[in-house]
Amino acid sequence: MKAHLLFALMSAVTFSAAGPSSAETALFGGGCFWCVEGTFQIVPGVTKVVSGYAGGHVKNPTYKQICTGETGHAEVVQVTFDPAKVTFRDLVDLFWHMHDPTTLNRQGHDSGTQYRSVIFTTSEAQKKDAEASIAAHQKEFGGGIVTEVKAQPKFYPAEDSHQNFVNDNPNQGYVCSVAKPKIEKFKKKLAEIAAKQGKK
């Protein structure tokens, strides 16, 4: 990650309802979107995270429909970010520490194609960055990264009840047993990255 991310990690972050005028977007799927949303929300430079569905063949899918695994959609998050503070490549590099990119169609006990690891790219530049990041991290994960990289299809925001889920439902069972531990682990990774950058 570039040095500017270090300074972002060290500073306070304010999340706004909308990103800056120069904002870019990216789409990531890595298991339950409650977990992925919660981790991206604490990345400095990220201004908005929306949970939703992408990559399937049913228009306007519902949570109940995608949970069957029959619509082809993945649970994803649409990440809006300020590229002056965090680049797309930074986000991809961090994505590997938000979930297990080596398990096909599964994250922990969550099993099915809706939980697949996927990066939907919005440009050729994003596609190249995502593929370069995979190549750079394959050794770290024993060469087993199975994350798909595909052009971004139509994104469908999830129901309001699924937005900002971890923050709004801190005592919910899945949040306590799965989402919060993942987020806490990711916080430690951010601190580790900041410490290593500070020594350079």
C-alpha cells in the first residue's frame, strides 16, 4: 500500500452520506455482506458502503430469493471511496484480509454461490489492479486465491434492513459471533499495516 494510506490510517475518519466529487466506486463480494460492509466502513478514505446483490439473472432480487442460491447473485457491497486517500489497489489489498479468498462459494458456515469471493470491476484499470493484487498475494495464501474478477453487472441495493447492519444491530447473534470478531481482526490488521509503514 502507498504511503498516503498510512497517514489516512493514522487520522480520524468522518463518513458522509455521499462521497466527494472525485469519488470512485468498487464492488466486492466476500461472504455475508454484513461482515464485508462492516470492515470496509472502517477503512479511511471510504465514504459510503451499500450492501446489495450483483451477478445474477433475476431482476430486483430480494434477500429471500438470493438466499436460495438460485438467482445467481452474490452478496456484495458497493464501496464509494476518495482515490486521493485510498486507491482501488489499496482496497483490493485490504480485501484479502476481510475474508478467506481461498474457499470456493463459502465463508465459514455460510455456504452457497451467493457467498462467493468476487471483485466486480468498473474499468480496465480496476481489472488490471485486481489481477495484479491477486498475483502479488497468491504466495501469501498458498496459491489458493479463488476470487473471481469480472466486469461489473447491474447492482441492486439490498433492503433497508440490511444497510449498516452491524452498527444498527450490535447484539444480534450473527453479528456478535461472526461479524464483530472479523471486524476486530481487521482493525488489528490496519494497525499492523500502519505500524509497518511508519517504520519505513
